[in-house]
Amino acid sequence: MKARNLNNSSAKTRKLIKHTFITMLAEKNQINKISVSELTARAQISRATFYSHFTDIYEVAEDFETELIEEFYTNVKLLASDNYDGFFDELFDFIDKNDGNYKMLCRTNDFVFSVKRLASKVAGKFYELCNGDDRIKNREFLELEINVFVDGLLMEYVKYCRGVSSVDCAQLNAYAKSWHKKFTEHRHGQ
């Protein structure tokens, strides 16, 4: 990745490039259909300006995805959640606030890696909450069950973003809480 200049002009140019990229991605639905030439023409910048910030189109995509994931990683409310319902509320609030960006990215096959990164972080936080819950008696396959649940939940969200599922964030949140209630009963040995 190119070194990032820290001045305002450079930050504005990077933002313009990413915004133009996202607009084009929404239209074309595939990263490999976006050329540097077309992007620079639309953004009204030179190719040299583009290449002073990014190596190629895939680096723009990676930078944008990383920015979204970092927003998740630095969400203090989400990461500070010390109870399950608060965690699910913050998770789905975060997803809902970024819904437009995720919808554009989820329509591409190139976003699968980012979904896996997000799933890993969500599962890790959920597992952390479970490890701090002394009421959990049954820990057999705990990590596996959490991973399967989170992967399924996020893949359902991707299907929603791609228009092949009518389930929205509110329904996914309600389902997550319902699933968690059954999970808790099972894991608490009730």
C-alpha cells in the first residue's frame, strides 16, 4: 500500500477516489469491471494522482473495506458491551448505520474476505462474553457453535444485501436474540 500523506488535500483526494470507486462498484457490481482510466476520468483526476495514492483498483477496494472494518473494531460501545443483548443491539445498530456501504460491497464476490474478517471479530467478541459468563456450564463445542451462528447470521445479511433474502437488520437482531435465549438455556444447563 502506498504511504499515506497526512495533509488535507491528500486526504480529500483519497476520499474522492474511494467515493468514485464505490459509486462505480454500485453500478458494475464487480471490481474487475472498474478500470483506473474510467475511475480517474469520473473523479476528474490524473492517473498520476491516482497512482500517488493507490497501486491499483484492488487497493482502493481493500482500503475502503479496511475503513469499514476499522470502524467496527473501534466502535467503543460495541466492544465494551458486557452483556449479550447490548452486544446484539450495538452490532445491528452498527450494521444498520453502514447498510448502504455494505449493500454495495456485498453485491460483489470480492467482499467475501471482508465478511470473514467481520465474522471473526463478531465471533471473537461473542466468545469473549461467553468466557466471562460463569453461568455457562456446558462448554463443549462452544467456539464452533458461535462461529457457525455468526457466519450464518452474516451470510444471511449478505443475501439480504444482494436482494435474495427479505430478512432485514431488525429481523436478524430479533432472531439473534431468540437464538441466544435458546443458546443460553442449553449452555447454562437448564
